[in-house]
Amino acid sequence: MNLREKPFYLDDTQLQWVEDTFAGLNDRQKAGQLFCVLGDLYGEEELLAMAEDSYVGGILFRPCGIDTLVDRNAAFDRVAAVPILKAANLEEGGDGAITDGRRFASQMQVAATGDVRWAERLGLQCARAAEVAGINLTFSPVADIDLNFRNPITNTRTYGSDPTVVAQFSTAYMKAVQSCGVATCAKHFPGDGVDYRDQHLHPTVNSLSTVTWEQSYGKVYRSLIDNGVLCVMAAHILQPSWSRQINPLLRDEDVLPASLSRELMTNLLREHLGFEGLVLVDATIMGGFTQRMKRRDAIPAAVEAGGDMLIFNTDFKEDLSFIMEALADGRLSHQRLDEAVRRILALKAHLRLYEPHRGQAKRALPVSEWIRKCAERSVTLVKNRENRLPLTRENTKSVRLIMLGSDETPEGKLSKMLSAEFEKRGIPVCLFDPKTAHMTGVGAIEAGRVDLYAANCQTRSDQTTVRLFWDGKFALDLPRFLMDVPSIFVSFANPYHLQDVPGIKTYINAYTPTQAVVKAVVAKLCGEQKFLGKSPVDPFCELYDTQL
């Protein structure tokens, strides 16, 4: 481990700080550095004690108001004996850290522009939000490849299904963020998006062969590592082909997720791919971590296998005691502990967290303009079999708006934003409510009506599928008469809804439910803008009928 080389590139002053700080830590204080805690789980006094007495290494708060977050971070800085890594999930914009931050775009929306410069702009906007909020580490980019359209967690969080595109866009984002003095952490190694299940709930499997993995996820991680990514997050995902190639004696039951696997964290990531930065173990509160070993064994095992920092705890004091017990009985070596702590300190030195905040001048960024232009360049016309567009006052007497999924967004109700945009153009909108509607025949369809289905079914952790679920009252929100009334489907959060509405002839993917995207969608539907987006995935889900 040469801290003067990639990715830390420490100078003499930084190296001296690392060695001086390391020399001043006892084993319990070193153990405290291994943990990045979830601040929302603890009271203020307990959190400050973690920084002052237990030497906790990092913290993440769920998004809250900017003033609240700044005050919390400042309180840590005042008491911490060793500077704290302050983390956030800045995947799509400032809203990953602060509730009053701007959501720029999902990664898939950025990829749909076909222009890697938009990944750089996303990175710059995320770095600006981090600077304002006092964040120095972001758990992004999502470097996964969306190979399985049934996966409920990757989806629009990724840059798509093409490994080359994912590598280019992930690397561009990473370089932009790190150029601003904020560390990035690429996730979720060895790669999510193959399995159709969620590793938050239980360990999942990247089932690719070693050759195919090298050509896909290996390409992505090599690009990030070669270009200096500072951190990689080891996930609760198995990669049996690599595990067995590295250790042919492994039994099936001994193949472990990366978060617990020496074969994947040390042999594959460090030795084979040459990564010398910080390895963070994905949240240890997840079922993917907790279900493979007793916790007393799993916490130290993750570090011994190659993890440098553990994200989140079910109980911090308990987990800290498990580290100390394992040090005492030899299950965790002092060598591995010291190596992990030196890397944690090296990251802090690289970021110069030991220096007083100097209030550097902020570079002006045209964020609102970028958000608008990214929306205009990304909205994708997937299917247009009937040539019903554009919608005008002459050919559209009214729009019946059928909302699917959530109507709520941080910027307001999606239905209100859509209605306002159509009504600006003189096209009245009627919001359909299946609860008060009744089954009718086709004779009740008003002349000149267009049915617009707007879906906002977002991916999130701890769910098993992202599909359309129709209303329980005869599925009255179903596009039942799409052969009798012009029907348009717009998805604002999931590119794969054609699997549930294969008969729809006009289908649009918009990727992110923001006001800028809504404006772009309606402008394109009304012929004021061209559709410019290119799908980063197969929206037809390899199904015959979706393409008709």
C-alpha cells in the first residue's frame, strides 16, 4: 500500500498527518474509525459522544433541511478528535443530501441524452450541493448495468444496459465530483442488475461467467479505477464464477456476497483489478448482510475479508464490541485493522479534512438551465405506431389524464403539473378517478378525447418488483379501449412499462418525475420540440407483442 500513488497521491504533509494521527490511536479508537453510522438512528448527545469518545469514522444523515444538516455537521467538527467523513447519496442531484436541494436527473435520463457531458454536469451539480451541505463523500455513482429489466432496484438509477456507456458516464461523473474535492464511492461491486431481486432484502447473485463479467462489470470498474475513483462499495451480491475460480475448494454454501468475501474484495477487487482506494461495505443493516452469518462473526469477518469501513449499524456499541472481541481472539488481525485505518485516514488526508474550512469561492453553475436542457434532450419516443402526434387544439378536444403509481413529487403533484402545461396550450384536462367512475361502453367516449396515461412507479429499496398495479375496482384505469380512443402512455420513472401495456401504440419514456421533464414531455407531445432521447435500455423487454 503506497499512499503516494493512485488514488490518494498524498504529499509529505498529508502522509505525516496520516502517520501522526495513526500513532495517536489505540485499538478501540482505530475500531471506531471503521464505522460510518446512520445519524438518524441516534440522539444528538449519543452521536457527539461517538465522534468524541469512540472516534467514529463517518456519518450519513437522511436528507433534511440545509440549516439542520449544516448545524449537525458543524457540531461533529467541533468535537471530533479525527475529522469525520460526512456522506450522502448524491446520485441524482442535491436532493440526495438536503430536502431543499434540486433533483437534476436520474442517471438513466442523463444517459438518454447520448452525451457524456451531461454526466459531468450532473457530477458538478452534486459536488456543489455537497459543498453547500458540508458533505465530503458521496455514495455514487451507481456503476451497475441494467441487464435484467425485472430488477426492482437498478433500473433508472443506472446509466443503462451497455457496459461501454455505463463505464463512460460513470467515469465522467466521478471525475467531475472528485475535481471539486468530494470523494466518490462507486457501487455496487461486483455489480447489480443481473439478478431480478433486491440485495437490500437478502443476498443476490451476479451469475455471469468470469469472461462475461470482465467484458461488462470488469470494464466499468477498470475504467473507474484507472481514472482514480477513491472508494468502491462492496455489496451483498455473490459472484460465484469468480469466487470459485479464485478458490476452487469453495463449497456452494461457502460462496459469500462481496461484503463478506475475501475472494471478491481482496483477490478480485484489490489484486486482480488493482484498486488501492477505500473499500466500503454496503449497509450492514440490510438483509443481504445479516442473513449469511451471526452478526458477532459477520462484522469482523467483513473487515478481515478486505472491507475498510462498515456502513451503518443495527447497534453501534454492540458492533464495536464485536470488533474488539475479534481482535482479542484473533478472528480479526491487527494487520488488517491497521491497513483499513490507514486507508481511512489517507482518504481524509487526500480531502484535507484536517485543514480549517477556508470558505472557497463557489463556482457559478447554470443549474436550472442544465436541468431544462437535459430534460429536452433525454425524453424518448419509444413507440409511435399511429402517428397521433402532435396534439393540438384542433385535433384534441380534451385530455383524460389517468395517473398510475404516485402522484406526488418533491416539486408538487405530477397531475397538476401536466394539467397546467396542457391548459396553457388551450387543451382542457380531466383527471380520471377510478374510485368514482363506472364501467361504460365505447359509446360514452367523447369525440376528440385523448387518454394520457402518466406512470410514476419509482424504484426504491426493499420492494420486490416495479410493475403497474391496476385499481381494484374492475381495473377501470386500464387502457381497455385503446383501439377506440387515442391512447398515449408516458412513464416518468421506469423504462419498462410496455411489458404491462403492450398494446399501447404511442409510448414515451421520460425517466425522472421533475417539473422540467413534465414541461419537455408536453412540449414534445404538442409538436413544439422534437424527441431527441435515445433509450439506454431495451424498453420492449425482449417481448414479441410490445413491439407491434
